[in-house]
Amino acid sequence: MAAVLTEVGGAPRLQDIEIREPVGAQVLVRIDAVGICHTDVSLAARWPGKRLPMVFGHEGTGVIEAAGPHSALAVGARVVLTFNSCGDCSSCASGVPAYCVRSTALNMRGSGGDALRHPGGTIVGDFFGQSSFSTFALAHQRNTIPIDGEIDAAHAAPLGCSVQTGVGAVLNALAPDLGQSLVVFGAGAVGLSAVMGARIANCGVIVAVDPKAERRSLATELGATHVLDPAGSDVVAELIEITGGGADHALDTTAVPSVLSDVLVALRPRGQLGIVGLGAPTADLPVGLIMGKGLRIRGVVEGDSVPQQFIPELIGHHARGDLPLEKLVTTYAFDDFGTAWDAARTGSAVKPVLTMPH
């Protein structure tokens, strides 16, 4: 069974499908849990009709049921599925697979063929190399990460994208020094993961900015020293005061152009802004301010992660109590997919995670 998008602008609906055996270095994974990410929702809303029907899902976790003849992964292994990469390009060879030159083709477009079928014919799948809104999913050796430990499947699932992105943006990309300040704009799953990453990094001041009171409250539970409501305060002035002259680092998860401009004003000289939000393809930025203050701006994809190394590190942080993923996750039975999808679409749940009826 899988959640299949069949009409432009619609929502995925559960239906029975067929999935072939793995070939090459593929693996067949029995999915135990899968998170719903904003990327699933936003791409489904504008997915072209010529690429339908389609199965999304890219935060899957489960157990390998079968492996292709060229796979080195063991049947029976617990795994987290993550983004795919080619393994051959200059970025992959340099140890930065999140910037694989084939990333868009391998992750964002999906692929046809005979892997997934229903009575009407073939289904487009292979979204992020997994299409894990399904009780079973075909994945690839490069985006299948074996895991150890007792972590619950519902807590492991978001490690494949949103948690990896938020925590990694802080620890791997921004890399704040001990005691430095960090501001996170947007307290969704990625932003709250960044708050936890800032606490792990021992930042001295951690500020979360979000219009929802419940998100601000959760940010405080997860390590924010200050929270701000952008609708009820002069955010820039308050940030400058809270940080004693401007933040050392900021992370934007909103992709709102006006927010990006405000962030730059709120940075101290030689401060650094990381951008993970995808909503704004362009934004007017104050070039004179950037030059005059010596600011650094960098995009961050998937937390600059090497998943084979970073996902086990995240599980270690969780085991030590430094990454309380259970505070982010709301679980839904896979049969209740529509309710979970609406929760992701409206933001009523921080991280909806579907659990499978095995």
C-alpha cells in the first residue's frame, strides 16, 4: 500500500500498488515509519500532470527485506533512508554528497520505469531515491544508512531530512564557536532541530523567532534562551539588544525575502547567515551592508551532511538526551494518511510521522 498522488493539485490517497524486487545495488525496505516533510507537501502542490501518478516520501526508516546482487547491505538491517547522490561526481568525490551535481535529478524529479505499478499502469517513484510513503520502498545503497541502538522508528524517521538539515546547518555549516550567539528564524521541524543543534554546540545565546506561541514555547524547552514574536516586536532591535550588538550566526528557514534582509541587519560585523528555506527563488539584499560589515551568506543543503557519518552521530545525541526528537514528533497510523497530510500542510503538527501496520 502507498499514498499515491493521482491528480494535479490534489492530495495523495492510499491505494494498493505492486513493487518489483531490487536490482543492482538497490534494497527493498519494509517501512516502519516515515515523516512528512514540507518538501513533500510543496512539491505535491505543483507536481506536473505528465509526471502522475506519483509516490512521495523521503524520511523513511525500516528494515531491509531484500537486496540486489550488487548491494553490500545486509538483509535484516535496520536503516534510515536519506537523500540520494551519485557517488561519482566531483562533489561526491570531495566528501560533500549534499552538493552532488546530479542532486536535482536523483532527488526532486522522481523516476518512472517498472519499479512501481498499479492496475492503471506504472507509477513514478524513486523520490529522493526512496518514495517511502509506502509500506515497502526501493532505495539505493548510497541513501540507505544502517543504524544501531534502540531508537524508536518514529523518532528515527526525521533524521533522514529535517533533523539532519537543522542540526547539521548549525554543527557542520555555521560551526559556531563556544559561547557564540545564534538566531533561528522559523521554528518548524528544521528550525527547532537547529535550536537543538545550537544547544549541542554550547552557544551562549540561542534565539528562536516564530509567530506561533506554541512553537516559541517548544523552542524554549529545546534550548532557546530567548524567543521572539515577529508580529509583536521590533525583531531587529531586540536581537541587537539580546546579543549585545548583533548575532554571530543566524539561520533562516522561512525563505521570506523581508526576513532575510532583517537577518542581515541583526548580524554583528563578520557575522554569518545560513539559508535553508526554499520558498523565495530571489530576494533583494543590502549589498552595501553586506560588504561594509563583512557578512557571510551561505546556502546549506541537507545540513552539509555525510549521512553515513552524521545520522549515527545524531542517534548518539538522541541516546544521550541531547536531541529529544519525541518533542517534535506527532505519530499517525498510515491508514490515517489524510489527517497527517493536513497536519503537515497547515503546520498544526511540527513533524507528522506515519507508522505502518506491520
